[in-house]
Amino acid sequence: MSLKFGTSGLRGLSVDLEGPASALYATAFARHLLAAGLSRPGDEILIGRDFRASSPAISAIAVAALRRAGLEPRDCGELPTPALALLGLARKVACLMVTGSHIPADRNGIKFYRPDGEIDKADEAAITAAAEALRTEGAVFDAAQEAAEDLHDAAMALYGHRNRTLLPERSLAGLRVGVYQHSTVARDLFVSVLAHYGADVVALGRSQTFIPVDTEAVSPETVALLRGWAVEHGLHAIISADGDGDRPLIADETGTPIRGDLIGLIASRFLGATAVATPVTSNSGIETAVAGAVLRTRVGSPFVIAAMNEAVAAGETGVAGFEANGGTLTATTFTVNGHALAPLPTRDSLMPVLAVLALRAAEDRPLSEIAARFALPAAASDRLENFPVETSAALMAELRSGAGALSAFLAPIGVPQKMSDIDGLRVTLENGAVIHFRPSGNAPEMRCYVEAADEAAAAQLLAAGLQRIRDWAMSR
């Protein structure tokens, strides 16, 4: 079976999840909730899904399994993950989101939420243990599917209201904004919310089939689309999100994507955050750009949430977090536009999109100029897809085997000066550039992140890093 927990939720092949495996893990989640006292028999549990072809069947299998386990499922339909999580927090009930986020269409996944928010690594271990116990007991699961009461409109109304109070009325008037709709569940809400604020909205690229969009490593094909649309429609910006709408994509007036960590930084400033948690893969210039504490974590929302919780426990009152993909989280209440913005400790895409567009409208300058003004080190990232997990594990083991092995691997690129092993290997070279190798936690992919003196140097370093990985794999 291909299923395993990654950086955010359970992931695996769709053909596995469309069978008894979904029932097994849904039942294991219910067992964990009941055993930990997080839910009681008969409590409702919310279920949502993305637009993948496999998601309706997986959702219906989970409904049947959760009902047999003693909970009462409520169907929230196709909606952004943060909308589902927000309703779960408001109703103080658990949630289950069927989504593979940005990974290819032949894969899918499940994200789990307790009544108080996204599960942590301890919860993942408990769910995994419960699933193993069910297997040991010889429990038999089929792919039976059931329907559930519909709460889609309630979830979308709550999430829509949250985002329609963030900015003053018509504060985006005068901006012409493209919405790359593809197959993200956030596509229609993006259009309606931007129109609510007075933007001239152009809907682009709507698709009836699932298109995986990774906002942290935007493909050259996607960039070409964005640049073509920017010129064709005279756009000030183009916005989008990944499949389940929790990672933003923002391109400037030329169609060039803005890095997710800069989006998160702008969102944190928009909120007035005094403490920010972000993974080690986010730009190293964040520390000097944030007016407050910066807490570095491993990659994955559970680690960002854990760091935010530590900051709250230490007495911080304005705590936010963001990942290198731009997804922004909040752990405390913020006052924005005269309204209290309740904590939403899971990745959100719409709030950071509005934060960036509000800055663009307020400064009345091109987004490219605004981004350049932050003067963060030039950074880039990409990944090798269909890269076997076993191969990436072998590579990381070799690089960690000693300074000699790392130096030999990097010899065609540069001389390593210092190294961090928080998540993957992040190496600072003698010339001050940074290269970071990290296997994906969600898919068979090997990722590479770089920082350099300028964009050209970053692109050259990224290409060299990816080529070294390919060469090593070919030599095995």
C-alpha cells in the first residue's frame, strides 16, 4: 500500500485510497478522536474534498466508515481546506479533507483536523497505530459509500464573510486582476471576493480536469501561461492557488510569480504579527524583514503550528506563521480593518492574496517594484518528479555520511562552508550562496532550494544542483 503521512496529511496513490484503505484510516481517525476524548459517540464530523476525479468516491467511503465508527458525518462538498477547517473550529468538531493538494492527479490524500485544529505529529502517530491495530485485529473494510447531510453553503458563507471584512470597501478598485482558475476549489470564491472589493477580475484557464499546480515550484509551462495572460489582458496581478486552496500563487504585472515566502512576509506585516514561525526553507532574509521573533522549523504545517503554539504559550499575542509556499496561518486573534480575525491555525491562501493586493493598491506601484523593495536574497526552488523515495533516501544518507562525501558531491558547484540538518541538508557555500537538498514528504520527488547574489546566479545554482542529483542517480 502506498499510503503514508507526509508534510501535511496522508498521501498515496488514488487507486489505493479509492478502496478499503480510506475506510481503514477514517476508522482509525475516529478511534483516535474517541479514545483521546476529542469527540464523543454521535458527534458530527465534517468532510470536504477537492476536484480530483477520485475525491468523491474517497469522501463517500470515509462517510460510511465514520458513521460505522460512531460519528455523524456532515458533507461540506468541494471547498477550500481553510474553509472546512474554519467551520470545524466554529462548530468545535473534527474534520477530514480529501485532497492531494498540489501533487499529480494519480495521487490523492486525506488531511485530518481535531475540533481544535489541524492534527500534529503525535496525532499522526496515534492514527497510524490505530490503523495497525485494526489490521492486527483482522478488521475487514470494504469500499462502501454513503451520503451525508450537506453543510457546503454554511462553510463557504463563514469563510467568505471572514475574507470580505479584511479590507475597506472597494479598496481594490482600479486593479485589473487575473484569476487562474484551473482546478482549484478556491477559483469561484477568489473571483467573488476580489469583485466585492472593486477589482476588475478576469477569469482565466478554467479546467474540468485536475491540473496539479505547485505554488512553491511553479512549472515553466505555468509561468508561460501567466506571462502571456499578463500581456494579453493588461493585468496588474494574477492570483491562483493549489488544488485545495490553501497555498497562494501570485504573479506580478509581467506574469512572474512572487515567491511564497515573500507573500507570507507581506501577510505577516499586514496582520501586524509580533512573532512568526516559518520553515528553514523560507528565505534567509526573513529575520531582518520581520519586526519581531522568527522561529525556524522543519518543513510542514504541523511543525509551524507547534512553533506558533510555543510562542503563544510564551506569552506572545500576535502570532502567525507561513510556509515557503505562501500558505499563512494564525494562532492568535488579530484586529484587521476594525474587525477581529479569529485564529485559523492551518494554511490559508485568500488572506495573503488580499494582503499583497492591498499593498499593491495602497502604494500604487507595480508588484515587481514592491517585491524588489524588500531586497531579500535572490532565491529559487524546483524539484525532480517521479524520483523514487529509496533513491532520495540513499542520496541523503551518503551526503550525511561525512564532510568528505558532501564536499565531493558539491565539488562541481562550490566549497561547503557550513551545514544545517534541520530538514534535509542546507549548505552555505564559501561564496555565501545557499543550496538545500530535501526529499519531499508528500510525493516521490527530490527538492532543491537555493539562494544567491542575484536572480541569474540563483537560476544557475538551481540548475547545477538539480543536475548533480540527476548525475548521482544515474551513476548508481
